Amino acid sequence: MLRYALQRIVMTIPVMAVVAVFVFGLLFVTPGDPAVVIAGEQASPEEVQAIRVAMGFDQPFYVQFGLWAQRLLSGDLGTSVFSREPVAELIAQRVGPTLSLLFGGLIIALLLSVPFGIYAAANRGKLFDRAFTAVTVLNFSIPNFIVGYLLVSIFALGLRWLPVQGYVPPDRDFGAYLLGMILPCLTLGMGFASLIARVTRASMLDVLSQDFIRTAKAKGADRNRILFAHALKNASIPIVTIVGLGFASLIGGAVITESIFAIPGLGRLTLEAISHRDYPVIQGLVLVFSAGYVLVNLAVDLIYVLLDPRIRY
Amino acid sequence: MVLLNVEHLSTIFQTSRGDLRAVNDLSFRVSKGETVAIVGESGSGKSVSAMSIMRLLDESRCRLSGKVELKGRDLLSADEAAMRAIRGNQVGLIFQEPMTALNPVVTVGRQIAEAARLHETMTRRQAAEKAIEMLTRVGIPDPRRRANEYPHQLSGGMRQRVMIAMALICRPELLIADEPTTALDVTVQAQILDLMRSLREQFGSAIILITHDLGVVAEMADRVIIMYAGRKVEEGTAEEIFAHPRHPYTKGLLGAVPRLGSSLEGKTGRLVEIEGTVPDPRVATVGCAFAPRCRGATDICRLSQPGLVRTASDHQVACHFATELVVA
Amino acid sequence: MNIQIETDLKLAMALQPDRKPVSYIRKSWALARRYSQITFGGTLLLILVLISILAPVLGTVDPRAMDTLSRLRPPSAAHWFGTDMLGRDLYSRVLYGGRNSLMIGFSVMVISAVIGTLIGLISAYIRWLDGVIMRIMDGLMSVPSILLAIALMSLTGASLTTVITAISIIEIPRIARLIRGTVLSLREQPYVEAAITSGSGPFRIIFRHLLPGTVSPLIIQSTYVWAVAMIIETMLSFIGAGTPPTIPSWGNIMSDGRALWQVKPYMVFIPGVFLTLTVLAINVLGDGLRDAFDPRIALRK
């Protein structure tokens, strides 16, 4: 079991290496002078030349990559073209709100999806199930910023229960922080919730059609027991998988959600970097987000061990 | 003493392409302590009848009619709570595929203990001890360790023993075994049958043994019911049926069993097959369902459904020519 | 229902005699009801596609024509969906935008299906390349889609081709994985082994035995790719990293309307509704196709 865990951890390394190579390699595959991209279009020819030497662009590719990787591993993600600050610092400053948003969104998504998915599977074909299918497909299809705008229209502008925009750090005012995070997390989580709900239903249905459920019934178990003690335990494995894989969409959604709700997180940083054509920042963000995604999936792999004894023994 | 009384049981599935009569007017009795085998090929309705008796089918998709009485109590009109109290308690069930019939993420011991705790109030510890005791009874070595293992860590034979332990832990008076040995290796089959025989003596339970394997029938059964296309076509004691089969289908089944040394007797040693295939259960047949495949079929057979005729004190046959002596 | 009963039922279903002749219309209606998802999704999609193809016919004015005198007007008889801040007629823009959005999504679907299948086949067939290719695919899939697209777009600048290329690159790994997985599992099938032992060459095996088995999962996955591609394009355009603003797309129109959404919500919501309907249609169609091809679910019907 420990071996499995170590194995999984070690396997993340080549994946991250590929991402790093890819991100770095993009500079060379795409048109344009890499040094200019890194230095920025406003830079003077001397600055560009300085970058060229510092990054080693006149050297063979593997040397350049080596230099870059070395810098990376020591925490240097480059310098922003726009603000001249180290990218690593920019990211560290903004990471907090994004984490709140992501995990808040995840929790809301799980709370809204799993119970309904189970109930739909248990009442297959009946009214709730049909409504469930229609609602989830619809929710899944609405772009998340539209959902965001709708929620803001109703709850912030209309009912005035919640703030329209803005972010309050938790250490300043925890209550305001929570209130301010409700709508953004809902916006982010709703689309994900439909996906999880559908997978929950499908997974439960699949498990419920298996033989051991019939055995449980034949023993005299009642419906709740069958659903929770028998079915859910087995169904949770694919559900957890999908939650891990779908986390990527959560990250993507965060970029847009932060824009709508003016949350000063990494998503906003991304948007700024886009408008300033600040490639070093974008590069850094891609690496950080990918690392986060890989970590989440690693966590999922480790959770499997708890859920599925077939892996342990 | 009659334990189970089934009268005119019919199970009709409502499918998008018409009604499907899986079980058609089935009647039989099981007495205390006796072993009744229900024999037939795939599609004969033998498993469906067992599922119907225990109300384990999805009743939004099928209609049950007739009467099923367990010790005088009608099961078909009982509500779900009443059925739950009976399942696993007064009637135990064993299924065919031990590989998939156990929950893969729960330990074997807990699954057995669950069967006990569902019907008797006891603490987890007491139930766990009972489970270990049952594991010993079904012949699993080192039961205390095994109880904490998961199904995938056990072999097929051991898993089936676990199923038997689960089914018998509440000392049911009736055990329904649906093809218990079909998915097992031949050597393991023999062991499981031995186990079932010894447990039958210890617990005194009646058994309904559903199988297509006549060898199993010969070893275990007191009485035999032969089913074809959802109907009972012959019933009698095991000796009677094996010695004097009367229905052409039964004769065909017995003729199709490979016999050691048959080539020495001067016969060609070829297996006699029954030509044709099982009929489509959605098409209501006129006449005997077996007629298309029967060598001796006549017009009467094709026009009129044969009823059950009693040819001996404990021998019924559904064939127009049941009472005629046929020289083999 | 347990295995036994399903076997019984399967036997029953397999032997279906021909019943009395039913009229064509009734048969079609019954089929439509049975495959209601495909019917609904397919019809809706067809309508939307037709509308966008007929944009020049249905559109009232040139989508780029600016009428500075009627800026930011709400929907009216003259401008059915209103106008944007440059005075452009939104109705026409939405129609043409739909055309572009649908076309982008469709192109991505086709490109990623073709290239993804190729890569998947190569990976499944040539063992020593498999490891390398799959590592690369895994790496690509480890980057959240939007970010990958943003990175690509920021380096290459915005144009229709770059948008389509960028989004295709994101979707290819998924298809490659799917095809590779399908081919690998098909290869284990007895009939393929039989073909190999009987001396069929690799091309014959690929085209006659393996590819047909990949068609249904590929079709199903591709429909979802169409939807996802459209959503990604919209999101990219919304944040300014997608289709260049000179080319109308639903995402662009919504991006234009961002700042003013509280006062002029129609600029964001109308294209939003169109996009939702399109994605909904594709998703329902995809679900219907998946259910139709899945033998287990077909049996339950």
C-alpha cells in the first residue's frame, strides 16, 4: 500500500516534466523571437539582447532548457514583462483567493450533486429522475458566466442579499468573506455539480444492477441499507475519479468567475497577463495550475486506497 | 408437512415488444426437509420462478399471479417489510456466480454478520463471532483470519462457502440454491455438494435446487421437476425420473448426458441431441410447446396443450402420450 | 434482474418474428419516441445549423455595418435584438456569430477526430512509440484546457486559424486516448486473433476489424468535443484571448457586452441563450447516441 502511494507520487514527476518541456518549448515552436516575447515588445534592443544571453537563447536547446529548469526548481519563475516583478511573487500574492474559490466551489458542487444523484438513481424512471436529467443537462450547457450573471441579477442586484462583486480577506472580516464567496463559489460549482450529479447517478445505477445487490436484497436488507452501505461504497470510486479529472474545468472556470466578481486571484492575474501579452506570467501560471491539477489527481489516487480494498491487497 | 406450496404461479414480463411469459402456470410443493430439484435449460423459467417466489424481481416490470404459500402464509400478497423479514431468515438463497455475488469492498465476515444482524438483535461482536462460527461450519480453515479478508482474496469455492454461510446463518427452513455449482470447477463442485449434504443433515432444511446438471440432481435430489418453456412438463421422485422418464424432453435430456463406458455397451457412444431451440416466450403457443422439437409429435400435440397426467403415485407428465409405453 | 433472467430475455428478444405490417409513419413515430434524445437533440441542432447557414438570407443587415446614431438600443422592430455600442445590429451579428461559433466548433471536432484517431492508432500499434506518445498526451491533459489555450493564443496572436488550432490541440489527447484504448481492447478480441493467425496483413486488420469498432465511441466522443470546443471558444473570446474582435462570434458579442451587462443585459443574454441551446442540443444528441450504442441500456428499453 505504501508502495502504491510512492509509485503514484513518483509518477507525477515525468508528467510535470512533460508539461515543463511543453511550456518552455512553445516559445520556440511559435512564430516570433523568444527573447522578444520574454523581454516584452516595449523592451529596447539592448534589453532583448541581455535576455537572450541570460536565458541562453544562443545556446543549444537542451542547455537552455537546463538553465530554465534549474531556475524553475529554485523557485524562479521568471519576471513579469509588465510589472517587472518576479512571477513567483505575483503568484504567491494572489493564490489565496483562488484557493478559497476553488475549494468553496468544489464543496458546493459536491453538496449539490451527490445527494440528488443518489436519489435519482434510487428512483429511476420516476418524475424526479426525469426532472433531474433535464435539469442537469441544461445546467451543464449554460456557460458559467451566464449563470454568474443570473445569480448576481437575482441575489445581489434584485434581492440585495449578497454583494455584487469584491473580495474581503478572511482575516479582515470572516463574515463578509463568507458572504462574498457565496455567489462566486455557486457560479463556479454549479456546472461542475451537474457533471458530478450525472456521474453519481450513472455510477449508482451501474452498481445497483450488479449481483451483490441482489444478494443483499436476498438477505433481507432494506432500501437505505442497500443504497448506502452497499451501493454507494462501490459507486464512489468512479465518482471520485471524475471529481479529480473535472477539477481542470473548475480551474478554467475560476478564471472567468474571478473576472465577473472582481476577485483578486490568479484568474485575474491571468486576464491581466493576457491583455499585457506578458508571457512569463502566463508561463508561470500554466505551470502552477498544472501542478495543482496533478496534485489533486494524486490525492484522488491516494483516496482510492481508502475506498477500494482491491488495491490495498 | 408442507413447507412451500406453489399454485399456478405465472410471471409475465412487460417488455416494449410484447408480454413475455417466463413462468406459466407452475405448481409444486416442497415438504419439510426434502430436496426438490428444478431442471431445465436456459430460458426454461427455472431461475425466474425462484426469483418470483421470493419477490426479488422488479415488480414494476412484471406481473405475478397465482399463489405461493410459505407455511400457510401467502407470499405474493405480502408487503415488502414482511418479505424482508422472511428473506435470509426463513428462506435462504444461494446464487450462481460467487465471483460477483459478494460486495467487493466489505469484508467477508461483516457480510455474513450482516445477515444475522438483519434478523436478530445482537451486538457487532456477537454477530462477528457467529460469522466466524458459520465459517468453520462451512469448512473454511483459519476462519478468524478469513473473516477479515475481502472477497477477491478468496477462491471461487471459498466464496461459495461464504455464500452458503450467509444463507444459513439464521437457520432457514428452506434454502433456494440457484445453480450453486455451475460456475465452479468440477472438483470444487463435488466439495460444495458434500458440504450442502452435510449441512442439510445438520440443519434439516428443505432445499430447492435449480440446475441444468443432471449429475447434481442425481446426487442431491429427492424429487425432480422438469421445466420447459416456462411450464412444468414432468415431476417425480429422482429414482422414478431417472429410471422411467416419460416426457420426450426428459428422455432427451437424459440421453444427452455423456455416459462413461457407453461405447462398451455396443452403442455408438454418440450423444443424442435434442434438435431445435427453445421457443420464443413472447409468442403464445398453440399446442404443446415442445412439439416442434419432438420426434413423436402428432397433430394432437400441435393443436392442444397437454395437461399434467398422473402416471404413478408420484409421477406427473404433461404429454399426450404419457401413458403409452414407449420402447427405448 | 439477474444474469439468468437477462439471458432468458435476450433469447426472447433475439427471436423476434415479423408482426403485422405497420404504416411507415407509425414506425417512424415509434422510433422517434424510442430514441427521443437523438430526435430532440438532432432536430434542435439541425434548426440552429440551418439558421446559421442561412444567415445571409435571414440577416437583415451587414453585421459589420455601424450606425453610430442608434447605439445601444434595446430590441425593437428595427433591430430585433437591439444594437451594440458601435451601432451594429445584434440580430445579424448573432446570426453570423452563430455561423462562426458553430463552424469553429465543427472544425475542431473534425480535426481532433482525424488527428486523434491517427495518433491513437499509431500508439496502439507501434509499441515503442506508445510510451512516448502517451506521456506527451498525459502531459497535455494535465494542463487545464483554458490555460493551455491561453498560452497558445498569447504566443501566436488571434486569428480564426489559431483559435481552431489551439482548441484542437487541447482536444486531441482525449480522442487519442480513447482510440488507443478501444483498439487495444479490440485487439484482445478472439476475432482479431483469428484474423491475425489467418494471415491478414496489418492494414487489413486495421481497416476491416479494428476501425469499425472505434466508430461508435468516436462519434459519441466527437459530439461532445463539438460542444466543448464551442464553450472554450466562447470563454476565450469572453476574456479576450479568442477569436479576433473583427470576426463576430457569440463569445465576442458577449465580451462586448460585458461592461454594460447590468444596464443592457440583452447583449450578453441573447447570444448566451443561443449558445446554451446549441450546447444543450449537442449534449442531448450525444447522450442519445451513447444510449443507442450501449447494448445494455438498449436491452432495458
